Amino acid sequence: MESECDIILLSYENPLLLKKCVMSILEHTRTRSTLIVVDNGSRDPEVKKYLDKIHGNDIVDIEKVFCEENTGFAKGMNKGLRLADAPFVCLLNNDCVVTGGWIEEMISVAETRADIGLVNPQSSTFGSYPDHSVLINEHAKLLTDKKGRYVELGHAIGFACLIKREVIDKIGYLDEAYEGVCYEDTDFSVRAHNAGYISVMAEGAYVFHKEQASRRGLEGKEEIYSRNKKIFEDRWGKLIRVLYMDNTRDIYDQVEVKRDYEALKGLARQRVAVHVWIMDRYSTRKGGAGLDNVEADKHADISIELRLPRLVRLQLLWALLAKKKKYDAVILQQGFIARLAGFFGSFRGTEIFILRPERLISGKSGDIFDLKKPAPFVEYLRKNE
């Protein structure tokens, strides 16, 4: 029987991590799969000894590829990708432990929409950790009520990433210009987005990721990160940060809040981190409380905070002057707060944009942008970074 999913497991040293990862795959995978283990030049003899003796089971076949040297994440994964031919491919690090239903749920989410191209599982990478006394698989069972649900991501992360075969057919493999590890998965996600696909996180699938374990001891990590970051930003531009605040409406106006959120999702898909401040004028809650009840498909790069109107001026000034990472743009209603923001924002190069009807905005240049068609607005911001 042909595989429905090819799992590309990149191995490098750490035989104990590798054993835990492979054992979890064999135990918890119920979809017909081929596990392609690419060993990236491990020098520890225990790694090869273990790989030589492992075999698949009735559901998971195992193939092995041995590299003479550590070729880095992109080149190593690509060796496996070139052997893969299943309808789905899953990239997986050796410092991961998968749980029941992991691949099945990611595939199920991928099949809900034609434009979902890349899927991550819920994970410690996204802040979902088991309590101290709870086993990983028990923690995963707590997420069963979230099956079928997903959060859109600005980009997928390569630690455990399901990819539709059609995406690879359209955009190719990971770009090997990114040596070592980092940014190759972000680059792949951007290319997929430009081809019409989105990345999501399946909330009902769980993979524990012992982050950095597979690259601990890697020489020149900082230099590798800086080099790859420059390649990425020269190609795609830096991440843009935008604050959006319409202080004429509040959280109780759910219809308009949802419309704003849907419009801002287009902005987030342009590699923009969007902070939304919503007024909560009747609540006794402190300004800044998180909001979970916007009835819309969520995007991870849009954060929503509630603000008390009587405090919002001071909070805005603090955000403009003291925030470690500056906002590239602040979008808000015309008025005293906008004039105040324009004055103080100029000290750090933050441009103020005024909200107009139908979610149009205008800046100091006089240009008018449509938030429902955000590409020209983001291009303007990147040119003026």
C-alpha cells in the first residue's frame, strides 16, 4: 500500500533524543507512512548503531539516508524530500516527541481548505507545555475538544511541519542558501503564501518539541543566524509592526470588531505583526487584559488587548516612547490622540495613519491606502523603514 504521508526526520547526534522520537512515531502514527530518516553526518557511533537496527511496522515503513557531513537543515531535509512522493510530507526534528493522532489531525485540518498548504501541530514551541505532573500524551488528550480547529500563522516552523505535495510541486524545496539552521522554513512559508497558500497551527494535534536540543553545541550559531537573517530580509524585507486603535467603538460592538479583525488578517498575511487596542469603557477589568472571544478565525500575528479609555492616552505614549521594538505605523481616528501620537511618534520614526470610512487610511504623504487590499500599504512601510 502506498504511503499517504512521508515523514522526513532529520537526525544529528543525540541518540537518546532520536530513539524517543522514532519510538513515538512508530507508536502513535495510524496513517500509512514512510519514515525517511536523514542522518546529517552524526559522529556518535550510537546513532548509526541504532539506525542500523530499527525497522518499521505494519503502518510505518522506514528508509535511511546517511550524509558524510552535517549539511545543515535545508540540505538535509531536501535529501529526504527528493525521495518523498506521498500526497503529504512532514518535516520533523529529532528533538520531537509525537502523540496520538498527531499526523491524522494535521492532515484532517489541511484538507478542510484548499488554500491551507502548511500545518504545524500545537506544541511546546507555541507555549503549550504539560503541567509538571502530567505526561506528554496525557496533555495531548486534553486537546481533543479542539480537533478540527486551527489558528492561522504568519509562517510555519520546520520542527514539525506538514506540507501538501502540491505546494512542493509549485514552489520547490527548501532554499539551500540558508546554511546551518534558521529562516529556511520562514522563506518556504513566504514562497508558499505568494503561491496562494496559508500556514496554520492545528490546535488538536500535539507534538512536544525540546527546543534547541538538536542544535546545542552547534558552532557559530550567532553568525549563522545573522547571515541567514540578512539573506531573508534582503529578499523579503523586515517584519513590520503596526498598532491599530479605533477609540470610537468598544468591545461590545462585536459586528464591527469582527469586521476590523477580518480586514486586519490581510495585513498580517503580509508579514505584519498587528496589535489591536479595543476600548472596554464599561468594564472593571484593567486595561491590557487579553481577549479570546472575537468570533473569527484567529491569526497568530494579530494580538488584541482591551484598553480603558481614561488610560489609553498614557498607554499610547508609553508604547510609542518606551516599547523595545518600535511600531512602524499607528492607525487611529483623527483627533487629539492622533496629534499627540504624531508628535511623540516622530522621535522614533513611527508614522501615524488616520482612519477614514470603509477602512481607508491616510498618512503624512497624502496617499490613501485600503486596509482591505493591504499590499501597497505594506510596501510603502517597508520602503520607509
